[in-house]
Amino acid sequence: MPIDFESITSEQENDRNIDPIDLFHSLKIQDANINDLWLAQGDALREWHNNREENDSVILLNTGAGKTLVGLLMSQSLVNETKGQVLYACSSIQLVEQTRDKARGYGLDVTTYFQQEFNNDLYFRCLAPCITTYQALFNGKSKFFDHDIEAIVFDDAHTVENLLRDHFTLNIDRAEFPDLFGQIAQRFNRYFDETGEIVGYTETIENQNYNQWLVPPFVIKQQISELQRLLIDANLDRSTSTLFSWEHIKNHIDLCAFLVSGNQISITPPFLPINTLPYFDDNIRRIYLSATLSAKDSFIRTFGKIPENTIAPTTTAGECERLIIVPSLNENCEDDVDTAKEILSTHKGLILVPSYNRRSTWEDVITDYSTDNVSEQLDLFKQSTNVEILALVSRYDGIDLPDDTCRVMVIDGLPLGVGPLERFLWEKLGLMKSLSSTIASRIVQSFGRISRGLSDYGVVVLTNENLIKWLQIPKNRKLLPPFLKAQLELGFNVSRSVSSLDDLIDSVDQCLERDERWVDYYQNIMSDEGENRNITEDNDLIKIAEMEVEFINNLWNRDYTEAASIFQENLNETFQISKNSGAWHSLWLGYSYELMEDHENAIELYIRSHSASVNIPRYNMKEAKFDRDIPEQIQKIVELIIHESNSTLHIPTLLEPSLAALNGEGTVAQTEEALRNLGEFLGADSSRPDNEFGTGPDVLWEFNESIAYCIEAKTDMSDETCYRKRYIGQMHDHIEWVSSNSNCDTIIPIFIGPTNPACPRTNPSRDMVVIELEELNRVGNLLISTLKDICNHSIPKTLQENVLEYFGDNQLLYDQLYDSLHKEILMDIR
């Protein structure tokens, strides 16, 4: 039949509604549960619309407060405004489908893309947003790289950091690539042999254990041609497990960290090169939806910048009721895990653990499901009405078990690193302070697994000493939302106050059975707690995060000079903020210099990096051989001043400026860092425990596992002030801390400050001494001149003997130093 072309009408381009509130009112709502926008949803939409030109906007709405509807309205509004391509990203296919179904219920048309398939052409016609996964967005061969994208909505934005790191991490799995794994692992045998660690490294490989070894970048550079050949010959672009990450890093192998365990070799950038992705260009608008406010330093590491616009409407939606139980705080508790198991014996429960090793602690109570697939186990658990126990390893987000699906959860241990590099930074390098906001975010996410809306309620049991200690440190709790902090305080009080362990266990039933005494008590305590989600920001940590983003973007673009300048200009300050961050920065700053062929500065920084943190691999000086009877202190000084070629010796250029604050003109923090530097350059294992862990002395020097200097800096005291009872108590406490955390036989407690007496009714011990800062400045100047003399009068062959002689002559050896210091016994000062 002939076509009647006259009857065909062209599509008319009507004016599109860009006001999200008006857009909502124009929809034909299918979902019977949607009657109108909630107040917080309306507030969020209006504020965003008034600031819609901002490139980056964060929308904070609690779980259960309707952020999906808000995000979908914003994405459709952006489609209507730009008449361009807009993406809405979710963390899984399941959430893509769930969001699609919600969009249909709201009367919104959308496109979906997952498993390499678009379900319609509305996105390409710029009529609707495309809902897709972060995996599709971030993989190295993403179809979206070539699209002319106008805007992106990041749902559950707090989950993005781990997903991004995964996509920039090439994992060589031993089971899938046995030959490649063996060939690469073997390449590093010589280095670990030269540094005296070959036994431990070989044991890890042969026993296939989970211990991790960081291969330093200078070793990778030495062998980069062979490593590239091995990786190319392995055809990594043909395996789905390596294809997408290989695409990201194949031209940057020499700029990556290599981590080797018994079952896997991971190759990943030291920091995320986020700004190399096209989605973060200035001409793209981004909306970050989250129920959890990431601290700014964590946000910067994930998305490369601080958002211009944060929208957090006041709402009580999602503020669910929780009874938090901490068995170990009850004086009658002998084993918190046993107590938690007793609670779980009569209740369906979820257990969150940070590692498979920790999971084994719960094997006797975990339900034996018919499948090893975690998603299938989760589905079976959701459907069950029996008393079942599901344990999940490092799954702190993306799981919703609201209402009767699950009302009891155990959080066992601090939610630490989920990827190889993150594990190394936390477990080996101890970057707890720098990554504390990430830990806090995961803790908040953990509490949300069994909590959905305002009417939801449940019990959370906290176990494992490291989690409990972290939560009790005030600086850490400041990173948590006030509502959760109040629930924790309530839980701490209940756990400490009940008279017996049986009563504590019975309180679970009181909560779950809606006992009026519990409900009234909870409401009375929590009635004044509004959900103010502002958290304390640490400007120092923000600065470190900004430096790391800028450094890696320049390094990834092979602008080594600019990359080096970013870390170099701030290195001393970074060490003041966090010794271990300074050590990590020093390693990669040194490598930047090496890439510029500036070997002298590179080696100086490698040595400083290892001196600051022993878990950062040492630089292997092939020609410098140390006798076994040379003290460790002398070996460290030799490493400090010997040049790789052994033809020249030099003292570090950073030595004098790093000790400058000993002149008394710096802040307390600068003085503490100068004291730490002095210990390091004297050959001690030198640290600032209070700065790093929130407990312990201001500065700790440890010599040869023999003598520990437990140092408290009181340089801000006036000459009229006495040493107070609080100071004396702190010193007693810190002596105990050192005793528990050091292998040294002798602990020397030292106050650095004015020679003032102890206050009345204080009880300093006989071995507590006061040393004025001026005396430490003298030692610093003596050390500088001694090292200059050594360099001027030594050759590599005689260096060890000369260091030993000069240090001995100037009473700088660890067993002489204390006797040489001018000091006063505190209890004798009048």
C-alpha cells in the first residue's frame, strides 16, 4: 500500500521545562506511594535550581529521604536545559534496574546502559538521561569517553573512590596468569636479597599468603623494559579481568606502585589521576548524591576538587532508631565476640568484617548457604524468615536490609582498606590520620546497612578492640554525623552501666520487642539531637589531598618538574602534619627527581622516606657494605650521607631547615616536628605518636631497640608556670604506652620546656627530667657540624669508621647522648 507522506508530521521541538519542581508537577505519577514532594526534597530541588550553573553540587539526603527522585528530576531538568546527553551513574546493575523502575513510577522516561547495551535511543536523541553503572563509566574502554556529555549525576557518590581505584588497578592474579605472576615476582628477588628481606619475600610467594610487599618505584624503573615486555606478551587486552584497567595504565606502568602478595600482583597509581578522565572537565556539570557527607579531603581524593555548592536540607527522614551495644565496655565481659554470638543465636543477623581472616572468627555461627556467590547469598538471606547469619567481607555500602529483613548487625573491626594499595597505606604505612575521613565514611555507611527510614529500628553490636578504640578518640568522633555520635554515646553509656552481661543481652529483646521502657528512654535521650551533618574539617588534611591530586595529574602527564615542585615546596609541612604522609610523599618526590635524572636529590629523599617509615622499602646502595657489628644508629647515618656512586658524600639539604624550629621561634607543632627530625637525623626511629594515633608522647626516639626517649614538648609554658598534675599524669600514661608499643628496654621520660618546678601535690617520678629547648638546639647544631666534618674528611671506604669516631668524640652515640645533655630532675627543681 503506498505511503501517504502527507499524513506524517515532524516532531515539534516544544519548550522544555527546566524547573525541577514544575517538572515534577507535570509528571503522570504511576507510583501510588508518591503524593507530593517531601519538604526536604523540595528544598534541595529549589536550592539546586537557583545555583544550577555551578559545575559541582553535592546533594545530601539521608537514606530513605527520597534522593533518587531528586536525582532523576535534576538529570531530566539538565537534559531539558542543555538538549544534550546526561548520565545518571549507579554502583551496580541491580541499582540501575531499581532506579529505572522508580523513574517509570514517577512518570519519567529514561535510557539504561549495562552489559554493553542501550535499551532505547532516548539518550541519543537528548530526550532523557541514561542510567548506567560506574563500571561502564570508568572502565578504560568506556563508550562514554567519546560522548558529548553535558552533565553527570553520581548516585551514592561516597562509593566512588573504591570503584575508581579498582578501575585504575591492574591485578595479575596468580590463578589466571600463573606464568606472568611467577616471572614478575621473580624479577624482584635480587632487590629483596640485597636489602636482606629475601627470606620473608620468598616465604610470601611460596606459601601464597596475604602479606604485601611494596616494590619501590626505583626498582621498577631499573627493570621497566623487561616488565613492559612481560605484560605485553601476556595479552592482557584479551582477558575481561584485565582489559579495562590495562587500558588505563598500560602507558604509565613506570609511574605506578607495584604490590606483591602470595596470590596477586597489583599495579596501581600512588594517587588517583582523577582529572585525566573527561568527566571532570570544566564544561561538564556534576551532581553528587549521597546520604553520607565525605570529608573534604576524601572528596578531593575521589573527585579532584571541593564542590562549589553543598545542599543539605534539614530532615529527620532516615534518622532511624538504633540500640548500639559495645560488650567490651561492660566490666563483666570477657570476650566481646562470644557475647555477640550469644545475641546472634536467637536473632537473624548480619556481620560486617574487614578481612577473610577476621571472618574465620565467626565460622561457627555463619549460615552455610548452598552457593559461594555473595549476591546469591544476600538474596537468600533477604528472603529468609529464619534465624540466619550472613557475614560480608569489606562490604560497607550498596546493601540495604531494612525493617524485618534484618534488625541485628555486628560490625567487627575497623573498616580498613579494601584494595591492595589502601591496605598497604593503612596496615603497613599507618596512614590512619590522613585517611581518617575515609574510615569515618565507611563507619557511617556500615550503620546504614540495616536502617532505612524514620520508622526503622535495630540493634548494632560493635566488636574488636581497634574499632572501639577508634570510636572513643574525640578527634575521630568529630568526623561522624552528630545524630550517630549521640546514638554512640547512648550505646556507650548503656554498655558501661548495666549491672550484668545478661542484662546487656536482654536489652536487645527490649529494643526489638518495642519495650516501652527502652522506647521512652531512647526518645528522651535523642529528642534534642537534630541531624546536623556538618563535620569537623582538618585543613591540613585538605591541603595534603589537594597536593596529591595536583602531583599525580602532573606526574601522569609526565611533567616531572611540576610534579616535584608540588611535593618539594610543602614536604616539611607535610611531615609536621603526618610523618607517614611525609614518608609516602618523599618516596614519590624522590622518584620524580630520578625521572629528571637528578639522582642526588632522589637518593636523599629515598633515604629520608625509609628513615621516616621502615615499611617503605630502603634504597639499596650496592657498594656500601655494612659490617654486622656496626650499630644500627651508625648504619642509618651512613645511609643518610652516602651517594649512590660512592664517589661523593653529602649531608641532606633538608637537614638545617628541618631543625630550624629548635631555635624557639616556631609553633608547638613545628617544634615537635623539629624534635622528631632531630631524632631521625641522629639515627633513631623517630615518630610523633600523639599526632599519628591520638595517644602516646609528642615525640618518641627509639635507638637500637635499647633506649627510648619519651618526649613531651611544653615549649609554650611561661617561666612562671609549674608542671601541672595533668602533665605528670600524661607522662605516666605515655610511659605505659611506650612500654606497650616499643621493644626498647629503657624508657627515658623528658619534658622539653622551661626549667620550672612541678606544681604542688603532683607526683613526678625520679626519672622524669626537664631539658630546655636551647639544649636540643645545641645538639642539632653539633650534629650539623659533625656531619659536615664527616663528609669533608671521609671517603666511602672509611665512612663507617669515621661516623663511629666522630659521633663518639661528640657524644652523639645513643648510649652517650643522654649523659651529655644538660638536664634537671623535675622533682628536684625548686
